[in-house]
Amino acid sequence: MLTLLDPKQANQAFPAVTLALSEPDGLLAVGGCLSTRRIINAYSQGIFPWYSNDDPILWWSPDPRLVIFPEKLHISKSL
């Protein structure tokens, strides 16, 4: 079951990422807003928004997620 986020409550908690749907993979919540507070809260939990104009904001947390550790990143100078 998806959580509906209130666009007027930027500090509303996200549901646990373990509650994300398996189909479509990782869909966790719908709605809310793209305030700085909500974005930082989401990213700190591995949740990210995806949306299109005139559509509700969809919040995702797929499993597995790609995590890049900057201190371990090596970018080759040649292909």
C-alpha cells in the first residue's frame, strides 16, 4: 500500500523503505512537495523523487540501490 504524502507538511515522515512495492520496483510514496527539507530527508534514507509536469511526485527506493562512495571512486583516463 502506498503512502500519500501531504504537500503542506514538508516534515511528514516517509514510510520505512522496507514497505516499498516490489512491482513497480521500489515505489514507496506519492505526492508531497519538493521542499529542501523533504528532499534532504528523502536522500538521507535512500529515497528519491521522480515526476513529470502535471503528474504527482512519485518517491522511490528500489532494492538494490546503486551507492557510490566518492573516496573509493576511480575514473579511468582512457576507455
